[in-house]
Amino acid sequence: MVQSNFKRPTLVSFYISLFLLALLFIAIVWFQVNSSGGSVLLLMLILLPVILIFVWLIWGELRKNILRISIENDRIKVTNFQGVGVTTIFYFSEIDGFKTSVLPSEYKDYEYLYIIRRGQKIVTVAEFYYKNYAQLKLEISKKCRPLGTEKFNVARKFKELFS
């Protein structure tokens, strides 16, 4: 059995995000209680971009990309929200295969591996988040057939986060 291990920055960013989200919530409640209606509206307009970024981070990244993964003989167990969310089990007999994609960045290119079932991406394994990405990829490649590569597309990736 192979289990995913998160890189330290992944763990730190998760806890910082939760802390900042809590502060944001407290600030909104405090302004609601201590301000007039116009001030709250102004605050919401100023904080709207911050709220949207948090929605992207928490609902998008934590739900779809930062997954606790456990690969067993005949199945892969995936728990979203960095291992504290819902666990889903996929049997390798149901999986079509996997595709890879490369996300270029300034200092290093990061590979993404997508497990495909019925033509849909069901699990994303990102080199950026896992210390043992190579081991996860090797184990997946033993149990699933490769379906090729695809060019990384930011718009498609953003759409997939919310699907």
C-alpha cells in the first residue's frame, strides 16, 4: 500500500488559509455588529476579491487537488480537503487510465497526473503538493494504462476546480 505524503508548504498553506478564513469571518461579523449598513456594504466590496480567492483555495484546491491518497491492491482511496473531508473509493477495474500534464513555472515545471474514469478526471495527483509524487505515479502506472499527455490549460484547470 502506498499513501500520499504532503510537502511541508502544502500543510502550512492549509492551516494559514483556515486561520485567515476565520479572521475574515470574525472581521465581517464585527463590522456587521459595530457599523452602519453602508459601511458593511463598502467592506463587502473591498473584501470581495479576498473572499473569491478563499473560495478558490478552499473549495477548489483543497477539494480537488490537495487529497489524501491511499493506493491499495485493487483500489485507490481518496479523501479531499487534505484528508479531513469525504473519502471516495475507486476500483482500478473501473478506471480507464491516466493522463499527465505539465504546469510550467518560473523555477520548476510541475507534473499533474489525472486518473480518468468514463472519460472524466476523477483524481488529480499534483507533483507540487506531494513529497512522494514519483512513488504515487509509479504505483498508479502499474495499475492503470497511460492515456497520453495533454497540454496544460489554465482556463480548463480553473473550470475543473469547480465542476
